[in-house]
Amino acid sequence: MNIQPPKIDDRSYDDIVKETTDLVGKYTDWKPRDDGQPDAGLALIRIFSKLAHLVSDRLNKVADKTYLAFVDFI
């Protein structure tokens, strides 16, 4: 029986960008540019999203290592 540990966060980079953009638009006065060109706000959102995605990927891998260590211990 192959049991997979649960994923901590399975959102993609694009999901995090969309969610962050929606939250920033909801709680601040920032809006994306009308012409679709990137600006400083969008750059910060993309940087944050990239870092958040990297952290969630690493945390998801920790679950696998912990599971394997537990099985090895047993």
C-alpha cells in the first residue's frame, strides 16, 4: 500500500499571483495598468509569488522526507 503524505500547499505560481493581485486590489488603491504593461506593484506581486511558491514546494518535499524517515524508523 502506497500512502502519499498530504501536500501543504498545492497552488501553482499563477494561482498565487492571481490570488495576491485580487487581495491587493481589494485592500489597497493599487490597480494594474490599463495597457497591461507591468509596473512596480505587479513586479512586487510576482516576486512575492515566486518566493511563496518556492517555500511551499520545499515544505511539500519535507513531508515526503519526514514520511520516509518515519517508515524507515518503523
